[in-house]
Amino acid sequence: MFRGISRLQYLDLAHNKLVALDLGLVSTRALRHLDLAHNLLARVQVGDRPFPRLRSLNMSHNAVTKYTVDPNIRLTFKSLE
């Protein structure tokens, strides 16, 4: 789905009325900051593609009730909102 974004470091999807998101669709190992704030997210799924450089994840102002992470993925954040 997202080809040619292997060097993407900052992804801002805030204020888009997203209701669900599968982060397995975003195949970039360079991603450092992901902003999902102010959406309608009720569930977030992290698939089998790790984000080794992800340091900031903003999911504030959502209604997340289900967050699924593949048990083989290790996530380390400097900032988690």
C-alpha cells in the first residue's frame, strides 16, 4: 500500500477521523515519530513489522479500547501519549 517510504521518519495522521489502524501496513524501519492524536481510534494493531527507531507515539484524544501487539515485537519509547 505505501511503497517508497522506507526513509520516512515522521508520520502525522492526527485529526483524520481514523477509527482503526493496522501499523503493519506501514513498512518503514526509519519511522521515529508517529502522531495519531485526535482521531476516533478504538483499536490499534501493531503487526509483525517492528519499528526499531520509533521514539515518540502520540495516541492522545482517542478512545482506544484494544491495542494488539505481536508478542515478538519489542517497543521502546521516549515519549508515549
